[in-house]
Amino acid sequence: MSALALKLIALAAMLLDHIGYLLGSLGSLSPSMQGVVIVLRMIGRIAFPIFAFQIAQGYRKTSNVYKYGLRLLAVAIVSQIPYALFKNSYAIGSQGVSLSDFAPSNWFGLIQASFMQTTLNICFTLFLGLFAIYAFDKLRDMPIVEGKNRFTSWCYKAMGQLLRVGAAVAIGLLAPLVGAEYGLWGVMLMVGLYAAKENKTWQVVVLAAYAILYTLSNLNMMPHQLLLLALRGYSLGSLSLPEASTMAFWLGGILAAVPLAFYDGSKRGKKCQWLTYAFYPVHLLLLTILFWVIAF
């Protein structure tokens, strides 16, 4: 499976996820529609891990990491207004929308609201992930002091590895500070997939760790709390419906391991690069407008 095929799978999953998000924002749904929303959103959970994997692969294969980063940042900035409109589509639509709201005189307000009243879109997270990988990789070449014996040499090497990881974590902490989607764990997923290289087993381990840690953070739980629940004989049935849904959503991210297992390393579809970049802001805007037309 080529990089283009992986990207198309991720884009399709993201589209289904966003349709599910808009349907879910309508509020009172029948049980069957609630089931549809949950299925759509669970499928959507495979999108981000695939995008994260492609950032790791992109860093490894790009001829110019600086241009790569600038492309991501440009798409992130362009996408922020469509993203903000999408995230607030129900609140905006319920108040009534007209073309005059998007007149040039209102553009500054839209730009300000898009950055101040909602989270930052996924492309900002991907940019931070690329930056974290860059730091993690470049610190690998840092000169290592040789110790007087094997133990001190090992300590110096361990300190070097801790410095690499610490730099990546420090960059990852910027994500929750600026309000980027997926936060610290999203950035560390990209670093982990880069460190896993082409090892399929380690890729699965990294995906599982990300899905579990991100799920726990959404449930405001710590790993030891989940372990205590298991030791006390609790099950998913002891969680509330929102908690169980959140756990099911994010654990669905592990399913991304299936398409990644078939990745063959080929990089076909470079000519479609800007089309795939454009898909993100364009589909957000079109879905939002369609939602306003249908729902209001």
C-alpha cells in the first residue's frame, strides 16, 4: 500500500468522523442514529494515527524539512477559520447565518474568533510533531562524552537519550498550551512512530500506548486508576455512557495499525500533494455550509 493510498484512507475516515460530529451536534437523536454517530466517529479515530505516521515518514524522506514544515504551517493557518466555523457550526447556525456575515469588513473578527474561541486545528499539531521529531533526531548527533568505564559511558549515553526525549516532550507540551488538537500525546505519537522506524511490532506498541494514554486523559484518569478498577473487578459497564463512549472512540485508534501493516514504503501520488492539503480546509467549509442549509 502506497503513501497516497494511506492518505486517502485517512482522509475518508476523517470525512466520516466529521459527518458524525455534525450529526451528533444536533442533540436529540434516535437510538439508531446515535449508533450511526458512534460508528462514524470510531472509524474516524484511525485518521490521526495515519497522519502522524505520515509525518514521521515524511521527515525521514523529505529533501527539505524546512519547506515541509512551512507547508504544514501554511495549511494550518489557512484552515483555522474553516475549522473554527466547523467546530462552532451548531452555535453559529442556530443564530442565523447570512452572506453579509462573511463580508470583508467582518474578516478581522472571523480571524480573531477562529484563533481565540476554539482549539487550533490538527495541522498545528502535525507541525509541532514535525518540530519535535526534528529536535529528537538532531540531538542524536550530539557528541557523547566517553566515561572512564562501561558504567559511566552507559550513564552518559542514557543522559543523551533522556535529553532527546525531554526536548521532544518540551515541544509536545506546547500543544496543550496553545490549544492544538490531540495535545501532548498527539505530538509524542509522531515521535514514537519515528523512533519505531519500520518495525511493525513497535508501531503497534506505540499506537496502543497512544490510544490508551489519550483515552485516559480524556476520562481524567491516571493509568494506575484504570489498573485499580481492573483489580477490583470493574468493567466498562461500571463507566457512565459518555465515559464508555470516549474510551471506545479513542481505543478505536489502535485500528490504524491495520492499514499501516500494509504500507510498502512507496511514495506514489506526489502530484496530488496540494490536492490532499486543500481537502482539509475545503471539506470543513463545505460540510459546515451543508450543515447550515440542512439543519437550519
